[in-house]
Amino acid sequence: SFYAILSLGLAIIFGLLNIINFTHGAQYMLGAFLAWIGLTQLGPWLGIDGLSINYWLALVIAPLITALFGMLIERTMLKKLYHLDHLYGLLLTFGLALVIEGMFRHWFGVSGESYSPPEILQGTIPIESLEIVLPKYRLWVVFISLVVCFSTWYVIERTKLGAYLRAGT
């Protein structure tokens, strides 16, 4: 699911903007850390004990902030490279990815950070006929990834907006 969403973003960015964006993975990481910070660290960072946002709100806010960051990169840096060779965009985005990843490695270390999923997504679902037990949270991640992938396909292939996007590229 992780790789499907990541490759979907890379394919759309390259297909629409004709830019190889190596910061895409770092921006994905930024979104994940923004959600984690909102879920676990927001109160201590602001000096207010017990303050945090819930999981569902984090799923909305983190991608929006990440998108704004991506738009800032595009408007301030990438836009100036559109008429140049692809190598310049590749080098810029690779350098930005190294800087972003280095900053997060410095601030948070190299090991992963954990959080508790919401109560409704905790636990498992046994499938007795296959003799397996599937975690609800992982099923949720796979489900939402499929929804995002098929929704993106639908918008690009079956809507007027998608026709405009395809015609413009």
C-alpha cells in the first residue's frame, strides 16, 4: 500500500509536470511525521499538557500541510527549472530530499516512531477458513490505499478534469 501510493504520486508528478521529484518520498515522510506530532507531541511542543488531535483529524490536516509545503517548493524552486534540462530538477529535488531527511534524522533519530491507532481500528479480525488473523489497522491501510488509487484513476480517466489534465500534458 505504501509503495502504491508513493509510486502513484511520482507517476502523476512526472506525467503532469515532467519533473522527476525525488522529494516526493521525503514529503511523504513529512506528512507521516506531521500526523505523528499532532497525535503525540503537539501539547508538549506548545507547552500545553494533554493537547493532541485525534487520528481522523490528523488524516486531514497532515496531507494538507504537506501539500502546501510541496506547492511552496514548486512555486519557489521547481518552476524556475521547467525550461531547463531534466537533470537540474532531478539534482534539486534529490538535494532537497537529503536536506529534509537529514533534518528529521537529526530531530527524531533513525528509529521509527509509534502511535496507537484509534480504538475502532485496534484488534484483529480472524478469518477461520484461511486460519489467519488480520490486524484491523492494516486492513484499514490497504482499504484506504485502494480507495485513493482507484479514485485517482477515476478522476484522471473518467472526468472532465481528467480530460483537461491529459490534454494539457
